[in-house]
Amino acid sequence: MVVKCEDVWREISNYLEEDLEPEVKQALEQHFAQCRQCKSVRDGMRNVIELYGDKAMFPLPAGLYPRLHDRLANHIEGKRISRRAWLVSVGVTGALAASTVFAAMLDGFVPQPRSEMSQPARRLPNQLVAVVDGGKMFHLPGCPFLHGTYHMVTAEEAVREGYSPCTRCMADALHSAGNVKPDFEGEETARSESEEK
Amino acid sequence: MRNRERSEAPVVGVPRSDPGHEYEAALIVRIQNGERELFYELIQPYERRVFVITFTILRNEADAEDATQDALLKAFKYLGQFRSESRFSTWLIQVAINEARLRQRKSHFEIMRPLVDQENEDGSYTPRDFTDWREIPSEALERKEIREKLIAALGSLAQKYREVFVLRDVEHLSIEETAQALGISAGAVKTRLLRARLMLRDLLSPGLDGLWTGAGPTPKGIKPWS
């Protein structure tokens, strides 16, 4: 059986899968022995398969599993409260009370916003947000106002670095975090104060 | 060569012996009957796979992570619709692929889809480069820039090739499982797989200008593999 290079290229994938009739396989092997080009195609393809098939090829982002399990736990375990969770919640409430007192002491400290026009949200959603180096706002990935290469940080970190929430894509998240109207509270108070005068 | 999973991959056409199948079926029944926490155990072997598949389709880690979370949540929500005639892993992969495709349609980049996508897949592909390939040690993958180049090459393929390639060559599904997960024929899987492998080989070929021997950090005359 004589095969042409074109025939070899068509069957080369099946050859590496060992999915060929014995006589076709043999014919291909004879061809490889004589044809440097087809040998290059075969060796290259074998390398491609070996490399992409290696587990080291796709390292997972740091923290993928914990974030995944947190999100799943919210849905799977639901709101049922076990005794341990109850103890934890008492502890957390205590810690929150302490931190409120502590926060009141530190009330004077507000991070400097990157934009003079912006204000950080008062309560932050507990999630990862996208920021661009040199930008002023933080967003959800996919927001049309997000431009350039972004990286993910927690909302808290973003505010600490002076980013403000995007009022468009973050509106829902801020709302559910307890901000009635993100960003505009100060403005309204200022207006009503000036009206009073 | 280190842990090569390929050797464990099923031989095409021969059904893989499947001791886990019954165990999974039992787990699913228990979850459906209220032991919800067992869901973690059910999906644990596939979490990585869901991420890699959504990452290959979406080509972005952050989107892939969101898609992975959403896909697994949907799998939990719709577990009642899972029919035990099929394998749970195949069903889960279908859920993951749907989630990634859905996300992709929502984003804008469908508009900027490369022309290659419309290419006729039956047209035969002619290899362009015939430089000799040395065997590439898997240690090369420890270098980030090499992984990035491989990921970029895969990302440059049209989506239908990426999907087949990631299931068969990255996740080591059989041809039949790949066909089932994507809802296409085994013949179409083989055609697309051949094409994907040939294109990747050319993209990564040491003799072609650009990827390996072009303007990269590799000094002239030295193959990046050496």
C-alpha cells in the first residue's frame, strides 16, 4: 500500500489515537521512515498532545476552591442554623459590636478617593471586584465602563486603595449590601442643608 | 515525563470500565432525598475540569471562575433533571459548556469573532512547517511564558476546535464522550480534532516565525525547547 503525504495528514490524528486498521498503520509507518516532512508533522502533533494533556498546563487561580465552596455553601446549606453556627454567630455579633465601637473611634479615617468627584460606598459588598491600575472606579468584570487589563481584588481592598464603586455595574451589589443609594447620600444632605440656609 | 494522564485515557471505541458510575448514581439519589452536603463529594472530582473547560471557551480566568460557580450551582439546582442513563460527568460538562456559551453570547465578543470560525471544516488543512521537532519535556510547562504561549495558541483557534480539543486532549474524554457532551457526531469530533491538532502544531512549530522563534525573549538560533 502506497500512501501520499496528503493521506498521511488526513489520518495522522487517528494514527496517534491508534484508531487505524493494521495495514493502514503499517503503510503510514513505512511512509514516516522515508518522509521527513510527515515525520515532523507526527512528532509535532505528538508534542502538542503531550503538552496540553499535562496537568501542569492549566494551573488554577489561587483561591478558586475556597471561593467556589463559599458560594456553593450559601445555596446548598441554606439558612439552617446548627448549634455550632449559632455559637459562631454569637461570637461574630460580639466581634461586630466591638468593631463598631472601634470603627466609631476611627471614624475620622476615610481613604482618599482617587477621583475628587467620588465617594466610597459606606457599606461594601463582600465580593471580588475588578480594578485597573491607574483607574478610579471598581467594577464587575464585563461592565462596559471597565477598560484595559484588570485584576480582581476584594471590594474592601479596592476602597482601601482609593477606588470608588461604579454606580452602574455595582449598583445592585451595593444595594444588597445595604447602601440605599450609593454615593448620593452626602450630596442630598448638602443640598438640604443649603436649602435650609 | 511526569504524570502523564494520557496513558490512562480510554482506548477509543472500548467502553471505559466504570466502577465510579454506580457510586455516583447512589450519591445522586441521596442528594435528591435531602442529603444536600453530599453534593460537594459528587462534584469534587470534576471541579477542576469545569474550570478548564469554561476557561478554554471564555479565554479569561475571571469569567471562567464565575462560569464555574454558576455552572456548579445550576448542576445542584437541576440535579433532579439528571437522568442516570447518561454519565454524571458528561451531563456536568454539558452544563458547564452551556454556561460558558451563554456568558459568551452576553458579552460583546461574539461580534468580533474571527473569520476562521466560518471556515468550512471539511476543507483539508495543509501543514505549513516541517522543521524537525525535538521531544519537548513537560518541565517546559513550569515556565509561565511557555504556558502563556500555549494558552494563547489554543485561544486563537475557533471555538468549535477549542471545545473539541479541550475535552479530548486536555480532559482526556473519549471520542464518544466528547461527541455526546457537544451533541455532535463522532466523525465531526475526529475531523475537528485533527484540524485543531494540526493548527496548534503549526502555531507552536519551532520553525515558523512568530510564536517561538520570533520577537520573543528567546535568543536567535536557540530553540526555546532546548
